[in-house]
Amino acid sequence: MLQNDEARLSPTVTWYLREFGPILNSSDAAKLLGYRNREALRQARLGRRLPIPMFQISDRRGWFAATTIVASWIESTIQNGTLHHQAGGTKDSSVTEDDA
């Protein structure tokens, strides 16, 4: 069944699934989304500034994200040319390709 599902996913999303599994913890989600740490991710979640949904799981501590959603967001963001980072991991939409 997983192979059939993977056939419908992009190679990028498939790689993230194999590397991280179906659910990301807050630490992994923070890294992949470009936040400095879990606390920065938490602040973005509380401020409703996250580009993806996060959820809680019964009998587990913390917040989680679906790997496929995070990977698809990364893929579409890169394709649209809207993912910009400065040194230190902060996002800055004023950076252009000419600045790189």
C-alpha cells in the first residue's frame, strides 16, 4: 500500500517521508520550516503565523505536523521562489536572487 501511495507523491515528498516518517515532532518541524528552535516555532504557532497546521496526539506531549504537508509546503515554496533566509535562519521576503 505504501508503495502505491508513494507513486502518487513527488520524489521530494517521498524522500522526506522516508527520512522522517509520517509525523514530525516540533524539533524536526522547526528545522524544516526554518525556525531557530522549537520555541520560535511555538511562538509562530501561538501567533497563528505557521504556514502549515500542527496537531496534538492523545497520550503524547507536544505538537506535531504531517511530514507530507511540510514537505509539500517546502517544495511549493521553493518552486514559487518565496523561501528566503538570512544567516541565522530568519525569514526575509526582501531578499532577491540578485542578493544571493
